[in-house]
Amino acid sequence: MGKLRNMTAIYLFRGDKVLLLFKEGGRVVSNVWTGSAGGHFEEHELNDARACVLRELGEELNLGENDIENLAMRYVTLRKANGEIRQNYYFFANLKDHVEDNLSSNEGTLNWFSVDEAGELEMPHTAKYVVEHYCAEGRYTDKLYAGVTHEKGVEFMELREF
């Protein structure tokens, strides 16, 4: 065991609504709801999750940094699956007013959901618990959380600098 998979995702909000993607035909996840955009790190991004999520945002939604505000990495999670360690970096941001609601993605179907119903959707294991934690607690803080995934969920704790 030494293989790593580094991935990032961004969840875009407008008020109390979150934009989610029904991912179809993906290599790692398919036929589930995921973040608004996201994917695997390119080699030159391995030490820059922000660069990765902004690239994915541009590739998948044709949006740039000038189309969002309050971009923040809020969760870093680890999961052991299929003989690899999956490291996920979850970002959250608000869409600026000039961006239309009817966005499209080359990765699947986008849909807006209320924050309350988002946690009830079929999602990848780790993402589901990140969204539930964010909706219940994370959206009320500016903390960065670390999460370790297990069969029954994810254990979160604040990741502090010291």
C-alpha cells in the first residue's frame, strides 16, 4: 500500500442553495451527486489544492476566480479504498451575483438543492459526511476540518496550526 489518489471538489452556494453535479461515467465515482466541480490533481498541482480546484472549476463549469467569492478549503479527508489512500480537499464558495443560475457541466447534470435536502442525496461515502457536517456545523465557522473515513462515517476534528 503506497498508492495515493489526490482529489479536490468545490461546492458552490447561492443563498441557502448548493449546486451539485450528478456525475455520470466517472472513473472513480459515477451515478451519484458530487460537488459542483472537482477532480484529480495534475502533477504540478500536488502541493496546491487551490490551483487544482480553480482549474477544475474552469474546465467543468467554465467559471473563474472572478465568478466566485469566499473561496475556502474547509475539509481534508483520508480514505483507504481499492488499495490506495484517497486524499480529498473540499472547498466551498459563493457564486457572485453576475453568474447565471443555469450553469452546465461537461461531467454530468447540475441541479440546485436546498442545504437541508443536499445531505439526503446519494453521494460518494466521504462526500456525504462532509456535506452533512458542513450543513450542520461547518457553515457556521471558518475552521478547517480533518476527517478520517471509516465504514460508518467520518470522524472530524479541527485542523489547527501549531
